[in-house]
Amino acid sequence: MVLFAGDCISLLRSIPDNSIRLVVTSPPYNLGKSYERKGDFDKYLAWQDEVIGECIRVLHPQGSLCWQVGNYVHEGEIVPLDIALYSSFKRRGMKMRNRIIWHFEHGLHCTRRLSGRHETIMWFTKSDDYLFNLDAIRVPQKYPGKKHFKGPKAGQYSCNPLGKNPGDVWVIPNVKNNHVEKTIHPCQFPIELVERLVLSMTEPGDWVLDPFAGVGSALAAAARHGRRAVGAELDKEYAEIAKQRLLQANSGVLPVRAMGQPVYDPSRSGKSLTMQPWANSKTSAIGSQMVLLDSARAQYKVKK
């Protein structure tokens, strides 16, 4: 494992051509988070273009590049970064294989637009001859007992016994305060998100690169499955956390949310989370407030 505490460009320029099997990262979105400085958007795109060019140079001819992004937001207007950055990959001959939608249930609550609940992963390859192992990431069949009803296979099971293709919409919880993987990083990768990419696009012993390593989630995902990992992180505090998490991953003691674990169902916690407090209890404080509010509304009519 290689963790470079510094600028990713410096690290990338030291890596030989065509040596990395998988590049997977989530770069800063130019939002002014604690780990970045918000600047001119055109300069941000130019900087990203330089990093992308270096990542493509070091990518193996049969390798994959996965760039996970959300939206740049300026004065309430959003710019989807996958659209803004697409040309940086395309003009260098990269071929998009999928635009994976990562869906999660929790995040900031917007009041003047719909709350954002997804981000995207752009998956590119250098050529048509690329490594992809679907069997490594199959998920349980929805109808495992389904059979062919006609034709030469009538009566035989129609599903792949190893499971089904997970598709290009992945429902994986994001790392919030009660997540087992949570660190001090405000925008942290869930390890399972990277594990699917590592398992399907690399073989044991391959190199996985994350130029924006953060607290090391992508590197840890690679280490957990016998891959070699290299990454850069400019923030010294994040780099130290990444170092400790890599040591835990190598020792098999890193806290992670297991792959394939069902999304949490709040109904299993009883009515305390799923029942509206004001629905059936007029004696509760909230219930009393709602009764008073309803009485007040009845006294006034809206003028048309």
C-alpha cells in the first residue's frame, strides 16, 4: 500500500504509464467544503482536466476509470459534474461503459428545490478489451423460482443461480453520523460502493489508484480484497486517518457495513420512528399544538 501525503499531481507524475488496473475516486466538487477552497468554476474544470489526463496516462490498457461526482452548486443553480467533466474523458479516447446512479435516502433537506438523493459514477475504459467480472458482484434474484414457460427450456429455471446483474442504479446508504464507517470526513465514500468496482474490474494483486484518497475508503476496499492500493491526500489529518484505516483493513478489523446488507428498515424499530406523533394522540404536546392550530384555521378563511 502507498499513501502519499501531498498533492495528487506529484504522485501521479511518479507512476509509470499503463500500470494501474483501476482508478476510482470522488474528487472535490468545488463547493467550499472544509477540505477544499471554492474557486472559479472554469479553473476548477481545468485542474480536474489535468488530473484526469494523468489518471488516463497511468491506466492499464485493459483497465477501468470510475469518477464519482455529484453537483456543483452556485447561487442555487446546480451543474451536474458528470456532464461538465465528460468531455475531458471523451476527447482522450475513453469509452463510457456505464453511468451508474448511486441512490441514498439521507442528506441535506432543500426548501427551494427537490432534495438531492443521488450521485453518479462515470465508468470509462481505454479500449473494448477490458476486465469485467460480473459474477463477483451479482445480487440475489428477485424471483429465484421463475421458470421458462415455453420453448425448448420450458419448465427449467430461467434465473442465473449465482444471482442477477445489479444494474446501473445502486441503493447503498451514504456515510452519515450513525454509520459504522463514519470518521470526521464530511463526504465519505461507503466502502461497499468501491468494493463492487474493485471486485468486478480488478484481479487480486492489481493496483487500485485513488488520487483523492480522503480518509482512505477506496484504498481500504482494495486492501480488503487482496488488491494493491495507492493514493494521495493533501489534508494531513485525513491522511493520518486513512493510514490507520488501512492498517485496520490489512488486519481484518476495519469497521465496515457488510456488502449486500439490506437497507435499514425503520419499521423494525417499532412505532416510535414511523408513526406521526400528532396522528393519534391529542393529549401529547405535539397533538395539543395540532388541535390548537386546527381550531385557529377554522376561525379564518382565506380571501380569494
